Amino acid sequence: MDDSIERRMTELESRLAHHERMAEELSSVMFEQGQIIDRLTAQVRRLRERVAELEAGPQRAPQDEAPPPHY
């Protein structure tokens, strides 16, 4: 093989290896971010449920209410 072709092939192989490593790293980061998003989504859902409960006020049964003052 010609020396310049061999150099070009070596350079291409090096670039390919670099791009493969970057793709693996990006895949790993995306997987981790997906897990974080799932946890945050669940947390937001729980917080929304809690806020809705608080906005609705305490749930009381009629027997739990104090009698009016004239009794």
C-alpha cells in the first residue's frame, strides 16, 4: 500500500474508534438521564397528589365535627 493511503486508513480507523467511544458514552448518559427523568416524574406525580389532597382540605366524617355552640 502507498504510505499516504496507509496513513489515511490509520486516521480513519482512529476517528472511527473515537466516534464509537463517544456513541457509547452518549448512550450511557442518555440511559442515566432516562432513569433520573423517571424518578423525577414519579416525584412530581406524588407532589401533585399531595397538593390536591391539601387543597381539598381535611376529610372529616360528620361525627368528627364538633356540635354547634348552642348545644
